[in-house]
Amino acid sequence: MKSDSNQLLTKGVVEILEETHLQKMLAGGKKLRVKFGIDPTSPDLHLGHVVPLRKLRQFQDAGHKIVLIIGDFTARIGDPTGRSEERKPLSEKEVKANMKKYLAEAGKVLNVKKAEVHYNGKWLNKNLATVIELSRAGSISQVLHRADFKKRLDEGHDITLLEAMYPLFQGYDSVAVKADLEIGGTDQKFNLLMGRRVQRYFGTPEQDVMILPLLEGTDGVRKMSKSFGNYIGISEAPEIMFGKIMSVPDDVIPKYILLLTDLPVTEMEKKLAGDPRGVKLELAQAIVGMFHGLKVAKQAQAEFIRVVSNKGMPSEMPVSAVRSQRLPIIDLLLEARLVSSKSEARRLIMQGGVKINGEKQSDDKQVIVIGKGIIVQVGKMKYCKVVHR
């Protein structure tokens, strides 16, 4: 991965505040402390999370110090950014379990061993535990400038004082670790700028801010999110990952190439016009190879061509045993671990994404008879043989 200053400041970057100051620091040879905050509200990373991790890796390869802030304290509050309701706070046990898996997955992109890792509970737990509990009891009724807060107020939803204080807690992290630069997505701009304000209040040098784009999910419209069901998990089976990448709409493929690979963007865009499938195959192989290795990526491509293009069956298929000979289709998908929630199962059925023994299912209330075993297909590449225990 190239790490020159032009790549650092331009590739996949939406905005930098203050860009001139950051350029001067880099030109002067200063080794930056580059902060990236993580609230481990979920243990599973998807390709949307990979975008900032790749930018951090660029800085790391250029000799700068990556400072990861694990929000064990702030995860117990929940980032209100873009939320229509208050997040459910996590227990300390949940936070620790999520953090462990998050760091392991982040290590597939970033050299975590060379990064500084801090837990913001170290400095935020000292004096604020009581304030947190008191803050939960109140709510904000005045008009707030944040678009997401204003929308919630307009819709008649409360905003707790604790949520309003979240950016201050995140901002204080920048004071604690003496951050020179903080990286985050466009949805985090308010929180990132609050870091500068908090640093200024405490009389410390203000960090610069680098804002990166959000990655659209497999629907090509909304940002990638597990809650939207449009995510591509970095720990998913290689053939599933490959198939999901191939399903991404053509118009967002250039963005995937730019943000997730080192493939030549201009050259790939030219090829996309005449051979979109070929470009997608190359993109999918590059991304799957990043997480599973090139050999496995090539095997995933061969499997995709055989199953999807040639309408064949997978060479290998997991077997799942369920508790009953007759099950409602949604319960069947859950028990077979083909979906993570009833809402996901219902959505997939309504979208025509579920087949049983090759027949598309459209009734989410249908009861399925297992018999001697059935073949269940979810999406293009996820297959499972379901049998009765």
C-alpha cells in the first residue's frame, strides 16, 4: 500500500480540517499521533469498517503512531449519531467480549501490535460515574443544532442529557491521548470537531480532522449496516463474501475499488463500462483475498461461477439439525442459523431470497415439513441441508 503524503491526504478523503496545518506537519517530518475511536457495540466488522482501518494502515506504513481508543466507557452510553431512539447501553461483560473480537478482526487490516490501544474508561470512569446516572434521568427539550437530534425532537422523541454529552466524552479522549489527527466518517463530523473544541478548552493543541466517506451496502443506497441487512462481514465464509460483492450495483463499484483495494481506479472504471462482470470478479477476488488469502479467493470465484452462473449446487454444504419435523419457515431459518433475526428472515422471504428444494418461498407464515431432509438456499450463495434431529 502506497504511503506518500499525496495518497494519505487525497485517496478516499472527503474533507480535512485543517488541511494546510496537516500538510505542514507531514512536510516537516512530524510523526503524528493518529486517533481512531471505537465503541464496540457490535463484535462483527464489515467492509464499511474497513474504510477507516485502511486509511489508518496507510498512516501506520508511513511511520505514524496509530492510537486506538476502545470506548469501554462510551459504549455503555451508545453513540446517538443518526439514531431515532436511544441506544441500549451495553454491560461491561458485553463490551469486553465485543472488544476482544473487534481487535482480532481489525488486525486483519491494521497492525494492532504496533498501535497504542487505550480504553477510555481509564480516564472517564474516575469522576463521571455518578454524573452518568443523573444524566439519564433528564432529557433535552430545546432546539439543538445537530440534524439527527432535531429530527428526533421533531418526531416527538426524547434525547437524554447523557446522549447530548456523548461528544464531550469522545472529545476528551483526544485530550487524554494528545491526538494530532483524528479520523472518522462523514456521520461523525460533529463528534470529531468536538474533539478540537474540548482540546482548546483544556489548553492543548487542537487535532486536525480527516473525514472519510461512508460505504454503501449491497443495496447500493444506504450505508453498510448490519441493521439494514446490506452488509458484507469480513469474517463471513469466502464464498458468501464473494457472492455478496458480486451483487453490489455497478454504479457503486468504483467506490468499492477506491476505498477497499489498491486496484488502479481509472483503469478499472474504463473496463467497467464494457465488462462490469469481469471487473466485479476482479474486485471480489481482491477483497476476499485480503481476508482469506488469494488461493481461497480463487476457489470462491470458481464456486461462484459454478453455483450462480452455471446453476449448480455447492461442492460442500453445511448440515443443520432442527428440533421438529414441522417448523414455521421463519423459525426454520433461525434454527438453521441462516439468518440472525426474525426480521431478517421475513425481509429475505418478501424479497424472494429464500428457496427450499429449489422453490422460491413467498409466504412468511408457511410451515415447512422437513421429511428426510431439505435443501435451503438464502441469497445466491448460502446453502444448508436441514435434517430432523
